[in-house]
Amino acid sequence: MDKQQLFENIKRKKSFLCVGLDTDIKKIPEHLLKEEEPIFAFNKAIIDATADLCIAYKPNLAFYESMGVKGWIAFEKTVQYIKKNYPDQFIIADAKRGDIGNTSAMYARTFFEELNIDSVTVAPYMGEDSVTPFLTYEGKWVILLALTSNKGSHDFQLTEDVNGERLFEKVLRKSQEWASEDRMMYVVGATQGRAFEDIRKIVPNHFLLVPGVGAQGGSLDEVCKYGMNSTCGLIVNSSRGIIYVDKTEKFAEAARKAAQEVQAQMAEQLKAIL
Ligand SMILES: O=C(O)c1cc(=O)[nH]c(=O)n1[C@@H]1O[C@H](COP(=O)(O)O)[C@@H](O)[C@H]1O
């Protein structure tokens, strides 16, 4: 999916919501545990309940890998289900990969060749040759961690060099030598507020993947005020704030309601550019 298609989907659905499929066997409704594949059953119900309200899904690999082979099968089935039934959805494998070149190439093969997923999150720490193997696949996206939503973002990302440049700014500048806004997005946490202003000075046109609204308390208003550009430029993720609002048999309906609330706020914000 290219940048223009993404924007078309945002306009059509009046939404830039990404539903995070961080599916934890310990948190899903008890009645699903009777199912042969409880994780997939949960995901399928959440996807069917929210697909018209969002433009992307982001399964986080940690939740699947923690269950071994069963988890990996649930992950694959979830991806295939979305692709078959909702082909307009942008799929993000949240894997935060990155290693020496030949190893990164294997990660890239996993997500782009084997599973044909649209994008993967990548950590920039090991530099150019750890990221570029992900960029050899036509039409696929790298989503590079820039300024994350967690407290630990202060430990490295927000530290300054002798010239006053912060590490996340260096990541944004340097990585633009590797790929354009048509192949690369950046992760910026919703909790980072006004930092979006500084980020937009360096990457005015890129899409940003923004996790941290909902359970982590980031403000959608602030993200939009400082981060939205003329083609929206934002994919805002919420995981726990949508998928775990109810633990009864009505969990999918409740997830839909939560997604509807966020989508309505997004439709309001989009009025500024549409
Ligand atoms: O790359 C990410 O998606 C990510 C980056 C970041 O800075 N912060 C962050 O929370 N995430 C992920 O986004 C999701 C947030 O989940 P909730 O806090 O439940 O909405 C989780 O899958 C996190 O791993």
C-alpha cells in the first residue's frame, strides 16, 4: 500500500486509527478459552467489530511469540484473515527488529516474503546496514523507532550531543538518506506532546505511527495539533484501550464502541485538513 492509498483510506473512513492486537491469553474473556484457537478467535471478533472504523492493525509479536508455535500460528492466521477479508487494512508487524545486515535480511524475508505484511517496526540503533535490508522490498514499509512513548525514551533518545542535537533528531535526519517518505515512517509516542512540533520540522511529510493514546494516557488533541500534516501523516494506535474494555461475551461490541469514540474524535480532527 502506498502513501496516497493510505490517505485515501483515511479520508474515506474519516479515521487514522490503528487497532493494536496485543492479545494476551491471560486477558481475553474466559469463555474463549474453550475455543480450539482462543487467540485467533479473539482477534477475529475484534477485527470484525472494528474494521470499518480503523485503517490499520498492529499485532505486536511479543504477545504471539510468548506462546511458542501456537502463538506464531495465531499471528499468521490473524494476518491472513485481515488480508483476505479486509484488504484495505494496512498491517504493521510490531517486531522492533534490526541486526547485522544478513540477519536483518532474514527478518525482512519473514515479514515481507513469507507473510507479505505491509510494514515492520525496526530499531535504528545498529545503523544503516541493519535497516536497509528491509528496504529492498517494493511497496513495503519500514517504521523506524524515533521517539518512543515510554519513560526510558529519556535515557538515550532525548539526550543531546555537543551541538545540542538530540539522538531522536539524529535518527530522523540520518535515516532520510536511506529511504524517502514513500518507504519509511517513524514511531513517535503520543505521550511526547510538543516534541511533535520539533519532529515535523525535520520530517514534515512522513507518516508517523503514534502509539500511547488510551492506556498510556497520551493526548490525541495534542498529537493532532502538533503532528498532523496536509495528508494527515498520522496513524494513531490504541491497543488495551480498545481490545480489553470488556471481559464478558460482549467484548467485541464494547471494543467497537471504544473504537467508535476514538474514530469520532479523529473525524473531528480531520476537518482541519479535509
Ligand atoms: O512501536 C510501537 O508500536 C510502540 C512504540 C512506543 O514507543 N510505544 C508503544 O507503546 N509501542 C507499542 O504500542 C502498543 C501500545 O499499546 P497500548 O498502550 O495498550 O495502547 C504496544 O504494542 C507497544 O509495544
